[in-house]
Amino acid sequence: MRQQALETMTETLVIALGGNAITRPGESGTIPMQFTHTAETLECLKPLFHTGARIAITHGSGPQIGNILIRVEEGERRVPHLPLDTCDADCQGGMGYMIQRLGCELFRREGINREVATVITQVLVDRDDPDFQHPSKPIGSFYDANELAQIRSDRPDWIMREVSPGSYRRVVPSPLPLRILEAGAISSLLDAGVIVVACGGGGIPVAWEDYRLLGVEAVIDKDFASSMLATHVGAQKLIIVTSVDRVALDYGRPSQQWLDTITLEQARQYLAAGQFPAGSMGPKIQAAIEFLLHGGEECIITSVESVAGAVAGNGGTHIVAR
């Protein structure tokens, strides 16, 4: 595998943080917990911040947006209802603030002469996207079968789906992203050496109606949005951070096989063969494919602890154009 000295990097990187980089499975996800895990994540990214790379950070928000919706729905008797696109914006701002604040602390402590800024990002979607008829995006807490009955009684408007055996989550529409409206501003900040936090939670879904830009109640998949952002800013590498160090074939079976480097064509073949389920690795592989099809050089899928090493060529699964 090709080795690269991190101190000489001049590439553009888009780093897509998964939910476990900020909220751990099984935790309540309090704000102090989220700050702690975000600080741990930024520490893992520190070697990249020391380089000359243009870096954009995106992040998921499934647990956070679910909690915001619970607060909205529980408070409806006291305060006006907030539509889901406004909740997406609130979540982007709050999580961006957390990454910015901890980034400033890290840069000061390490003597890194860089700034970090959040761009509240709007993403154009099609209001006729089929996912509005068949919602697919899990958000919020996990519930067992006993809790499911109570949820269906208390929240008959929620659409619930079994995401793993005996585990249920609420699902909402997740249309495909069409265009990132602030892509030019993000690129300009990257040119200035700023670490940019963008497309948080997949971005805020919006759609044009004549000359009006309307919010759309949905949650965009952050891997698809990250892939599109990477294309828009001319990134060489899209780094998708998840809970495993590498991607595997036959995951969880006796025949499991870890993947180090595969080509775009192999990724397409494995995806078509059902190796990467829609509820787990599938969207990440599809995002990688789209990035490479639109001119990207490499997509790396790995865990947060392994990011810096994987970018240098040590570890992770590398999907390359050819």
C-alpha cells in the first residue's frame, strides 16, 4: 500500500464522521458525553491538522436530531412547533459549535496556526423523491419490542422500523442530495486554510418553488452529502469514519474477509451482490462509488482511531478508481 508522509500533504480531504465519533451506542448522549467523545475524535485527527491539507469535516446527527424532535414534540403544548428542517439547522449549529470550540482548544494547545468554522449548509433535494413515500432514515433512540407498543400508542404518527433483530427506530424521509448551495463559500474557506465543518447531519434539505427556497422536512444521508461535497470542493480523498477499522465481505460470518484495497468496479460488484446491506455499509459504499465516478481518487473507510494512519496508507479499506 502506498505510503504518504502526512507532514507534506497538500491534498483536499473530506472527513465524514459517523455517529459513534460523537455519541457511543448504549449511552444517553448527554452534552458532556458528546463533548468528551468529540474531543477524543479531534485528537485522533490531530496529525491531519498539522499538515497543509485542505480539510472539511462532516458529521451525522441521527441520535441528536431524534432527541431534538422529542423535545419539540414534548413541548408542543407550551411553544410553537418546529419543522424538521429547522431542527436540522439547530442541530448543525449546536454540533458545529461543539467541534469549533474543541478545535480551537486543540489548535491553541498544539500550536496549530489554523482556524475552524462551521457553515450552516443547505442542500437542494427533489420534493418528489420516492423516499417521501417510503421513509428510510433511522433517527433517535433504539427501542425494544416492549417499548415499541408504547411508542405506537403514544406516537401514532411515527413510522417505526426494525433496524436489527428486536431493535426498532423511528424513520423519516431521506431524499438524495442534488446540490450543496454553499459549496462555493466552503471552497473559499478551505483555500484560506480554515478547517470547515459543513453538511452537518447531511445538510438542511431545501427545494426551490419558483423564486422561493423552502425548507423540506427530511434528513439527508450524511455519507451521500459528504460524497457530493467532496466532489464540489475537488477533494482527492473522501474519508468515511465508521465503527470498524475496515470493510469486510461476508461480515459476521465464518467466511468473513477484511478488505484492504479494492477498485471502483469491485465495489460495484460487491454492492450488487448484496455484500453491503442498505442499513449498514451499503450507503457508505454507494457514496464512495459516486465520489469516484465524479473524479475522486480514493475513498477510505475506517474507524476514527485509525484515520491518520489510514490516510498515510496504513490500515483502513481503500477504494480506488482503478
